[in-house]
Amino acid sequence: MTLKNNDFKIDVTSEIGTLRTLLIHSPDSGLGKVVPSKAQDWLFEDIVHLDTVRKNEYDYYVKLLMYFLDPEKIKGKLKQIDSPENKRAFFKPDNKDFHASGKVVEIQTLLADVLQDASIRTKLVASVCAIESCNYRLQEQLIDTDPIELAKILISGSLSNDEMIFAPIPNLIFSRDIGIAINNFMLLNRPAKKARARETLLLRYIFFNHPLFAAYKNNVLEIPESMQHFLRPGEDNTDRSTLEGGDVMMVSPQHLIIGCSERTSPSGANEAIKLLFEHNVVEKVTVVKIPHKRDYMHIDTVFTQVKRNVWVLLGSLAIGESPIDEKEPIAWFADKKSKDKAEIIQFRKGKKPKKFECIEDLLTNISEKDLESKEPTKFIYSGNNSFPYDAREQWTDSCNLLAVKEGVVIGYDRNDKTVEAFKQNGFEVVKVSELLERFENGDIDPQKMKNTLILMPSAELSRARGGFHCMSMPILRDKIL
């Protein structure tokens, strides 16, 4: 790594402070091996075209992050990086011309670093082989493999000759889900689906063994299973303690949001809250329970933050419906707690829980109380809050935006009505290809940008069912208070 250990910091106190360091994983060959018969088991709705995802979409994301976080690595080199002769070397972790940024940090590189230690390599290979039911000879073969090549194998599931030896982990591109920085602590998560178990295992070994994280070893928290979980009936019981990073938002220095969703269980949220309070990480945690539906999946598919007083969200899950008059017969048959609305409870150390009626109330409270905003809180709604575009565009991650600094967010170019809503709220909208040229020419300073939605190409990447909030694990952000 190019980054010195004493320069590396974990400190995230908001969703919108200027982003300084994050962990990502660029699409690897395993993403191109998702087959239709296994797509849903591997948590994909469809198969994607790997070359298009890389060259025409995700590579733009990496370049954009570089200009914001590590401009010395890319400024003046854009034509060289994009030349056909370069063959994407800048983006390949095992290539000598890889960017090796200490700000836009590639998970595969960290894994290869950890695997240099023979004892760690032996233990990790044994753990992976146990999960994947490998035979003993294959385990011995993997232990003797070069660490850089082994990192690729453990992620892609394939040997160097393209022979698949176990399933890929294509969801590793959604790095947010496996770990969250909360102040200067790291919360390692417990995935709901077996397809993501290997991702969590690899991240555990990285955070507990990589020199970059040595100073934070005592600050790495793991969600435990509840006591005697092994006595519960059934292999896939719904009471397991699961928690994924798409359901965790660090909205202010002492306030964390945890979603209960298709992927995060009440038991997982409960264990996380106990762990965080026990270690004095935050003072309050708000639990937002959303419907267990595939199209919502995590709370960051329903809302994310743009500025301290601006949020983007799905309208149909926000303001509640008017109560039914109990004089009407239907009132006696209706479910009093609508399954299509969010339930919101805030837990504070040493105080009684507090209830919020709708998401807007919670987000307004965060903006005005936690973040001390003096401006009215604004909401930009998915699809401009018009049917059927609200649901269509939420499905393609109109609400799943990554803030690289306050007011400057990254999203997909396909969500036209949401883009209109941003324009109506005073935001400039720019395509990433145009913006990169202006960065390179010196026409715009990334650090001086304000109130901008940056549009990324999305023909293939959006079909993987995750946006740029999902595809980021922020490690360091500037404080906004």
C-alpha cells in the first residue's frame, strides 16, 4: 500500500462530510460468471455484461472518486488511462500499473496484503474451504498459491485457468453491506444470505490483521448471535441475528440509524444497539422498520442524505395515510399497522424510547436538531413523487446516492423524473463523462463544487440492484459540526 499506517484514520460522523477515504471492490470476473439458474441464489435479479459494467460504467466511478479523493493519482493521466493500449491496467489490482490509491482503497489489494502472512493464509484458506466444502487436496493447493493470485481466487471462485472451484461472491461490489465506520469504530456485519458469508469472512481477516487497521483493532465490533441460537428449529429460521450495512446510516456524531428490513432482523438490530451502547460509540439509535420486500431490501434504497437539510426518499413509504374512520366496516377488518409504511422508534441511553410518525419527521429532526441546520428541511422524492415513476426509479436506485461532499452526490442517469426533481430544487445536473474532462482541463475544482447531482451510466450496473451508496464503504469523512 502507498498509505503509511500512521496516516490512516477511521472517522465517520455523518453521511455527508467531505469523503476522504473509502473501501471499494471493482467488478471482478466472478460477476461475469453469474448464471441464470443461480442468479437469485447469488442475490441477482439478472445476469450482467461484465465488460460493459467495467469499461462503460464502474471505471467512471473509480475515476470520479480519484479526482475527488486522490487527484495526484489521476490528474494529467486521463488520456493515458483510457487508451486502448493501457487495457484497463489502472483499474486492475494485480497489475503493476494499478492506481494503488491509499484513499480509494481496493479490498482485493488489502486481502492480498493479509495473505502474505503464511499463518493467516493457512487459517483463512481453511475457513473458506470449510464454508465451501472443498476437499483437502484443494485446500493444500490454495495454501501454496501466490497471495496476489489467491486473493483473486477467493473472491472470484475461479482458478487462473478460469476453472470454477466454488461460487463467486459478486455482491462484494456492494462493499457498504459488510462493514460500517461509526465514529472511529468499525461495525462488521452479519449477512442474511449464505451467498454473502464469504465476504464477511474475508473482511474479518482484513480488519483484524491488516497493518492499516492495527491501531483500531480494539475498535472493531462484531455482531454476536443471540444466546443458544443453535437450538432454534429449522436451518433458515427468521429469528437469526442479521445486519447489513445498507441498513446502517451514521447521520450525526452521536446518532445512528438502523433499518429492519428483508436483510436486517430485529434480533440483529437489538444486538447491534446493545454493542454500541456498551462501548459508548453513540448515544442514540433510531430503528426504522420497513416492509420485507425485495424492491426495498435496505433502508438506503428508500432514503439517503444529500445535504444537512436535503434528503432524497421514496414518497410512498413516507407520509402516512389518513386513518380509516372506525365507523366504516372496513376499519374492523383492516390491519391497524399498515404493512406498506415504516415504523420508527428511537432508543437513547438511559431514556425512554421515542416514536416518530413518518420518515419525514425523523429526517427533519436529524437536520434541525442533530445537524443544527438553520434552513428548512427539503425532500426530493423518487420519480418526482409521481406514479408509476416513483416505484420504477426507486427500483433502479434513485434513492441510493453517495455524497462525496455535502450537496454533491452520485447517482444513475436513468432516473429521469428524479433528476427533474433535483433540478426543481436548485441542483445542477452533470454527466460524469463531461465532468471528468472539465476536471482534467482544470475548468472545475472538485473541492469547490456545490449542489450537484453527478449522473453515472447505468445500463448494466443498475441491474445488479445497488447504487453508489451501496458501492462504498466510507472510512474517513470530514466533520460537519
